[in-house]
Amino acid sequence: MNALDSLIVDVNDHFWTYLLIPLVVGAGLYFTIRSKAVQIRLLPEMLRVLKGKAGTAEDGGKQVSSFGAFTISAAARVGTGNIAGVATAITLGGAGAVFWMWLMAVIGAASAFVESALAQLYKVRNGETGTYRGGPAYYMQKALGKRWMGVLFAVTITVTFGFVFNAVQSNTIAAVASGSVAGGDEPWFPKLVGLGLVLLLGLVIFGGVRRIATVTQWLVPVMAVVYLLLGFAVVALNIGDVPRVFADIVGGAFGFREVAGGALGAAIQQGIRRGMFSNEAGLGSAPNAGATAEVSHPVKQGLVQSLGVFFDTLLVCSMTAFIILTTNPQLSGRQGADLTQNALTHALGGWAGHVLTLVVFMLAFSSMIGNYYYGESNIGFMTSKKWVLPSYRVLVLVVVFLGALGSVSVVWNLADVFMGFMALVNILAILPLGAIAFRLLDDYVAQRRAGLDPVFTRDRMPDLRGVECWDASGAGAGVPRQAGSSGPERPDGERELAVVR
């Protein structure tokens, strides 16, 4: 087993270092230049769009809002990687890894914009519920005309997120709970945790996407606020060390403080790689959630998903980094969540370790919800047979239970390979389709400059093939004018809005 694990790690390192990292960074830079840095230029617009309300589905139910779709994707983004992943990056790459993680987030947000705008444009309506589904598999088939590519992606993301990553999350919950609860070292305790997770997750996933959005809509903000408050408390207690931490991050990023030349390479590799794992920009996962939103223009959800990258990396991951670096614990012999927990305990006392256990539970459980939905959306792409989806749900619950029982080191390393392959397929698809996303962006900006709340319909770009949900009557195009938009009503019913510069 150790030999297999070593082989997988070896293959994975070469795959990411020599192929995937250059491809993802190159694509992010290309999208940033072509979009004129949309992820920075339209940052105020992202915040405005996030407040938009959802419309009503044909069956009378509530559609998923931009914020609801944002929280579904944030639920999968913000997981134990924000605590354990960042700590591992610092352990292996030094403080400089944090800088490259930040840089990757800024560059990758452009890729997140492109893939999520495309997912909105090529989404389809769920016949029974009136809600939407979509993602890379859908734009691979509809825009590129390559269903085989879409099926390949759908299988990969379903296995990676629906099964493997959910097993990892349940194992993490069981591990931190065992170290925090009396009797946690008993052989029956992981089974009890596994059964509890199966019950809780089952209640959510058998409720459908609306219940997923409802649960994550309150769970994600709660878990983020609790963790950020802990982080702010640690930084406040060590406020005098903040300038040193920034100096260490910048100095380590460019090798100014490094003795060995290999340390700079480790900082770059760990920062970029862990950044991609954390914010998922360009990996093709978040667009599956973005496609569920009811918006009046595809660009709106592209902007919201770009904001999600910043939320994950520049806020949550940065807080982990500052917790560790301001307390300056001994890094040797510690990595992952153990390092973060040690830093919190060192700064705030033993009670903070128990609070972190609760935070890890919320992070991991919300990730399980988002991971499940990615699989559900892609199963809907592959087949319409009614027995498949309930079978998938049952298998997810089985995997969650098994994941709580034992070690998943080999499975986690396999997940790295699966996730890397998933990103490779997605990047190869969005590179040629990026031109469509930029046309959508130009249309959006032109309408905003005219003082309108942008609305997209198919007749604005009649040459595009495979577009289903954006007919001229407004069906599937979202609410004609988003509720909550500001500005006085004009005689023709339009609202005058602030101009986008």
C-alpha cells in the first residue's frame, strides 16, 4: 500500500508541476488580459449583484438566488483545506507560499468568471422542478459539440467530489471529534460519527437543490464568521507581529529570506497548488452551482463566482495564515489542522481547540453538501433514468460512513489526480469558449453604461448555438429587472442605475 501511495504521489507531483500549474496560470493570465481585469475592474459590481433576489419557478416554488448559488459553491470551496491546506502549504513552502496563494486567487478569479458565465449561458431547465442545472459538461456539449468530453468531465467530477472528497471530509470530522470528545479513542466512536453524518446529510440531499441552497445559505456565513472571529482575536493579541508577518510573506515569496534555492520553488509550488485546491478557480466545479441561479444576465453569476474566489482565499485562507504566523508556533513535526489547532490553543487557550473542532465540522459538512450537488448535476447530464439519482444518493451516504472509519491517504492522493484531470479537461474547453464570455461581458457593460440593469436574451447573440434558457419572452432568463436594484423608475419601466466605469 505504501508503494502504491508513493507512486501516486510521484505521478501527481509531475502532473501538477509540469503540466497543470503552467496551464492554469497561463489561462488565468490570458483571461485577465482579454477581460481587462474584470475581477478587479468590476469588484463593486460583484457586491451589487450578490444582493439580487431570485425569481419564481414554474411550479410556484422559489428559484435559487445568486447568493444561494454563491453559498452552494462556497460550501464546497470553503472546507478543511482552508484550515489544513494552508497550514500544510506554510509547513512545506514557508510563509512565502501565502503570497503565491494570494496571487493565484487574483489571477484565477478571471477563470472563475469565464467558466461560470458560460455555465449560466448554457444551463438547462429541470423539467419537474423548474429549477436549473448546468456546468462544464453542458457547455462542452452545447457550445463545443463534444458530448464525449462532457461525459468524461461529468464522470470525473462525480467520482472526485461526490465520493472521494466526501469520504475525506467525513474522515476529517471523525478525526477532529475523536481528539476533542471524551471517549473519542474508542473503536465505536467513528461509527457513531459516521452514522450521525449519514443522517444529517441524508436529510439535506433528499430535499433537493432548494434545500441545499437553504441550508448552505445560513451555514456558510455562520462557519465563516466564527472562524474569522477566532482569527481576528489571535491577530489582535499579536498585533505587533503583523508587520513581521507581512515581511515574512513577501520576503519568502521572492526568496529574499531563503538560504536554499529550492525553498523559493517550494513556496511557489505550494502556494499555487494549495490555492487552486482551495478556491477551485478554473477547475470546473463551482460553475455547477453557478448555473442553478436565476439571474437576468449570465455575467451576473460570473461576477458572483469570481467574488467567491476572493472570499475563500483572500479572506478565509489568509486568516489561517495569520493565525499560524502571528503566533509563530514550532512548525517541525506539525502540519495540517494540527498546526492550526496548536496555534489557536497557544494564543487563546485550550477552549479554542474545541471551538475549532466545531468549525471544522461546519466547514467539512457544508463541503459535503456542495460536493454532493456537483455529482447530482452531472448525473443529470449523463442520464435521465430515474433510478440513477436515488442510487447515487445512497452510495454517497455509504461512502460518507466508510470515510469516517479509517485512513484515506491513498484515496486523497488519488483525488488529487482526479481533480487535476478534471481541471485539465475544463481548461481545454474554456480556452476556446472564452471569446463568448467576453462578448457577454461587453454586452453587460454596455447596458450598465446605459443606466440599465442588464438583461440577456438569445436574440442579442443569435449566432450562438445550444442556448436554451434565454428566449426573448424572458423565460429562463431570470427576472427582467432584479428586485433590490437601486435608482428611480423610468417611464418605460427600466431603472436608472449607477454607470459601470
